[in-house]
Amino acid sequence: MKRSGGMNLKRFAAGVAAVLAARPVALHACSVCYGDPDSGMSKGLGWGIVVLLGVVVMVLGGITTFFVYIAKKSPADKV
């Protein structure tokens, strides 16, 4: 019986997790969780989150505006 490709991927992911668990030094938290909250990296991370949220809001607002425009342009009594 053939094994599926998904099984190989699961084994690979389990292997990677085991290697990372064996080396906990590689799993340090970022400066927000582990370190000085007033460091430049923490402030940069905060601004990065704000910018990414702004981009998402602008894209979703543009999509909403487009569909509202299309709804207003369509004939109202179309049956």
C-alpha cells in the first residue's frame, strides 16, 4: 500500500519540531515578550503592526467602496 504525501509532510514537521525542542536556545522570544519593552526593536514592532493594520483596513475599505459603487450603479427595478 502506498503512503500519501501528507504523511511524509507530517513526519517532516514532527522532525523539525523535535530538533527545535532539542535546541531551546534557538527559541528565544522577541524583545516585546522577553526583554526591554522600551527598546527600539519593540517600538519598531509596534509601528509595524500599526502599518500592517492600516494596509488591511485600506484594502478592505476599497473593496467595500467598490461593491457599494456597483450596487448604486445597478438598476434598482431589475427583475
